[in-house]
Amino acid sequence: MRSKSGFTLIEIILVIVVLGILMAVAIPRFNFNNKLAYTTAKKLADDLRFTRSLAINKGINHYLLLSPSSPYTQYAIFDSSTDPDTQIGETRTIPTGVNCTASTSTFQFNYLGACNSGVDGTVTLVGEGETSVVDITGFTGRAY
């Protein structure tokens, strides 16, 4: 006669309940705020790359403007081919608890992808116990 192997429904439910209790205790101990500056820097670098790609693909200058003044609290992307300049997308807010400073408030990309006439730039984001820097290479316009 063959023996039956496997788990009963009660055993499976019991394991799920125990895992749920462990997760309920463990998750609040993680501090997700310590990555706020890092995630903001990643998003800002993505938006700088998007601004550069718009300038290259459309063949006209586009720029990312940090505002209102240092430390910056928000930024937006603009198309500079119209008067007044047209905003692309929504204004993004830099989260509370992240201090944002930059070498310049405007990062303008031309149709070749170069930024600010070839001048390098940086954006520094400081959060709780962490600092993240976005570097923009002026000649190529690459943000990393």
C-alpha cells in the first residue's frame, strides 16, 4: 500500500498565520525613509534623461527648471520653442525631508543632447542620514 504524503489544509493555514504574524512584527522595524533622497535622485535623473531625449527627438531646446529657490522644492520640464515656454507634464514636488541644492536652477538641453552649453552640473539631495548626487555631464548631457 502506498503512503500518502503532503500537507493538510490546517497545516498550510497555520504556516500562513505564523508568517503573517512575523511580517506584522518585522515590517514596522524597517525604516523606509532613509531611502527617500536616493529615490528622489533616481526620479530626478530619469526626468533629466527624459528632458534630454525630448530635445534630441524634437530637435528643439527643452529644459528642466528647479524652483522656487535653493533649497528647491519642485521642478518641471519645459519646451522653449514657444513664447511663453510650454510646460511638459506636471510639476514634480521634492518630498518633505529632502533638501535639494544644485549648481544651477536650469538644465537646458539642445538638439544634440548637450546640457547648459557644455558646462557640467550637479544636483545634491540630502535626506535623513543619506546624501545622493545626480551628476550631469555638460558636453554629452548624460545624467547619472
